[in-house]
Amino acid sequence: MKKNMGSADRIIRVLIVLAIAGLYYTGILTGMVATILLVVAGVFLLTAFMSICPLYMPFGISTCSKKK
């Protein structure tokens, strides 16, 4: 698969994951909302490390910088 995520996109996703994890571990997020957000955070983390977002593919979106 071709990478379609740039550095800024990856950093933003990791920051969102850290925010969700922080809210969960401090007890602010609980119940079903916490479970759903932790799953979303897991997906964000996985896609950030792989530099591939499957939802970008059908729309032809790429946040990678253009190489000359």
C-alpha cells in the first residue's frame, strides 16, 4: 500500500491518542464512551504508525508532501 499520510497528520493523530488516554486514565472518560474512544484511539495510533489511512484511499486524499 502507498503511504498517504504526512507528518503533520501523524502528529495530530498521536496527540489525539494521548489526550484520549489521559482522559481515560484520570477517570474523566468512563463507560461506553470511554470504550468507543479507546477503540478510535487504537485505530488512530495504528494508522499513524503505518502512515496509511484507509478512509483517504477511496477519495484520493493524500497529506504527504509532494516529492520532486
